[in-house]
Amino acid sequence: LFEAYGVRTWVDAFERHDGIRVAHVSLGTSADCVLVMPASASALQRLGDATCTDLLSMTVAATRAPVVVIPAMNGIMWSNPGVRRNAQRLREDGMYIVDPSLIFAAASLAEGSESMYGGPGTLWRGPLALMQLLTAVMAHNKRRGA
């Protein structure tokens, strides 16, 4: 999705682009903002523990930029005490957690499955809403002197 909008994405800790040899250091130090979207329950734990076992957790550990985390998971997972605790820990560490909104996929309702939180319906207004969110986060981060 992001690459369709011209935003370059990385997924492999050892992928090399444009002569960058250590991706997490380069990405972390050059970032104005780090967006984690969609964030799984596993990602919340890895970020909270600063595991540095994958490109995501290594990049977040190597940045001073604001980190915005947008969880996407089913309702049962989002209400799990451990998942909620990880989200709260990230907030306490200074990350911006966007509380997911309840969404219903037509196919899911037809199948009788559970509703979910987050996912593509989290920011109902599309890419513009996401850019407004990131702009507001960077402005807030600048005001607090981070």
C-alpha cells in the first residue's frame, strides 16, 4: 500500500538499498517519524521488550524520531490483558499508540466471524488521515522538545 503511494518500505534487516549497509541504523537515524502499521500483537511485544531481533525492533531501538504504532488485530486479542499491557508500556516509553477502532468487514460478517480492531478501516478517511496524524505527531513531538 505505501509503495503504491511512493513511500519506500523495508521488510528485511539485511536488504541493501542505495548503498546502505546497516539498514536499521540508517533508517533509525534518518527518520523524521517511524510508522508501524499494521502492528500485530507480536510487534507490540517485540517493541516493548526492545528485542532487536528483527528490522522493526532494531530500527525503533536505533531512532530518536517519534514512533507511531497502529495496532490491527481481532477484538479478543486487543482486549487481552498482556496485549493491553504491552500497548501501555509503549505509551509510557513515549511512543504514540493509535487506539484501533472497531471495524466490520462485509465478508467477515457474512461468515459470522469476529469483528476486528484496526486494519485498513482504522483510518476511515484514507491516506490523508494518516498524513494528518503523522504531521500532528511530529508537531507534538517537536513541542515537547524530544
